[in-house]
Amino acid sequence: MSSANFCSACGKALPQEAQFCNQCGFAVAQLAHPPAPQKDKWYHHPVVGLFMLFVVLQVFGLPLVWKNPRFSRSTKIVLTVLTILETAVLTFLTFGAVKTIFDHMLSESSELKSLLAY
Ligand SMILES: [Zn+2]
């Protein structure tokens, strides 16, 4: 006979589906169904982690990498260096693009000035 059919606090016989003992109020279901062990976090998946790191977060994703138990310490160091390099290159390219636009605007405004002068 299953022990789940009896209250483990007072020993009263209970219906199979009972969650609480109807005599003493003991929570039977909590003992019959212990909480499932925590699953691995979705963002600990290496592919998800790498996508988040390089595409979405860049240097801001580094804490995620360092907290990830699936990456070894050497992998974390390599990823950190790669991310910093990527951010440096992107920053350099962004400044280059802004400078190009700025130069273009300046030359246009000087053309405009020379047109207005006539
Ligand atoms: Zn009971």
C-alpha cells in the first residue's frame, strides 16, 4: 500500500488526489511531489551565449560569459579578448562613418556659401 494514501503527520487515510490532510491540514502534495531540480538556464547554452555576446550585447555580454558554467576559464579569456577587439573595431568604423558624413556636410555647406555669395 502506498504511503501517499496516508497523512504522514497524523496517519489518517486520504484520497489518492488529496493535497492536504482533511484531519490535520498537513500538505501531503508537497511531500509527494518534490520540486523538480532547476534546469540549465537557456542563456547558458553556448550558441545562445555567443550570439548574445557578439551580436546583441558585445562587451555588455561579458558578465553573462563569466557566469556561464559551461565555458572554461581559458574560453572565457579568449571570448573576452575577442569581444573587446570587436567593440574596438566597431567603434573605429562608427567614428569613420560619422567623420565621412561630417566632412560631406561641411563641403556641402561651403558649396552653399559659395552659391549664396554670387
Ligand atoms: Zn493528517
